[in-house]
Amino acid sequence: MKPFWRHLQSCPIIPVVWDEKGIERVLRIPVAFVYLQYGSIFTLEETCRRIKESRPEARIFFHIDLADSIAADETGIRFAKARGVDGLVTTRPTLNEAGKRYGLETVLRAFLQDSRSLRRTIQIGLRCMPDGLDLLPGPVLPEEMGDIAKSLSQPVIGGGLLRSPEQVRVLLKAGCRAISTSSQEL
């Protein structure tokens, strides 16, 4: 396990930020990681600066697939890195590999819809070796963590459709290293 993942032991909830209000909330709470699921060529650098000034220990992971006016390609990855992101979240294995080439930590996000998508996610995880996996929807993970842990060594982050602290506890107990959520309550 890479050293930066150890920070999640004290703050296993990763806030998912969709807008400026989300940034304001992140600046007031302890965090180890932040998922930026928005940003543009005009805002990304300032957003990263504000988070780093307020939370210097926080790692900023940018979901490049959802960026506004930043291409989800190698040029976009280089641009995001130059603006202060520490890592990349993507559903695309090729972007995961490109992020690694540019020295970014990578989280591959995957949606587990059925047993076929679970097998495919495991195959992709073995092939492109992301630093972590963000798997959705969270409520299905406790039953699948055995197969995932048996096949992959990367830390698993559970996310999506999480509504209660009890669901968070169940996921952490099942073996998820962290939880990603946009729920202010969680």
C-alpha cells in the first residue's frame, strides 16, 4: 500500500465536491482526500490552491471525465497536474495509465452492475494497476468484497447510493479502505 493511503485511516470519508458550496464545506472539515468532480480551465488552479492552503495534508483527486472545458486526454491530465491536482479519478483505463506516466496517483472508478461487470473490473484492475479502485454502488460491495480482495491488491473505496452512517460502517468493516460521498451528512 502506498504511504498516502495511510492517511485514510484517520479520515476514511472522501468528500465528493460538485460545486463551490462543496469546496466551502471541505475547507471547514478534516479530510485526507478530496474528489473534485468539477472544475474548468478557469477554476481548477484556484480551487486546488484554496484546498491546499486550508488543508495542506489533503490529497486532491480530480475526476477528469467530468471536467468542464478540460479534455479527458493526456493533455488534460498534464494541465490538471500543472494546476495542483495530486491524483486522477477516471472510468477509463487509458487515462489511468496516462495519469501514472505523469506521476499522478490514480483511482479507477467502476460501476458494478452485475457479475460480468465485476469480472471485467477485476480484469481491468489487474491490467492497468490503478493505485485504488472506487467501486459503485456501495451497498452491493459487502457481498462482493471477498472476490475483489482475493483478486486485487489495490485499496477499495466504496461509493454511490450511501445514505446512512450504518452503511458506511458496514463497508469499512467489509474491507473498504474509504468511502466517497457527496452526502453532507456522511
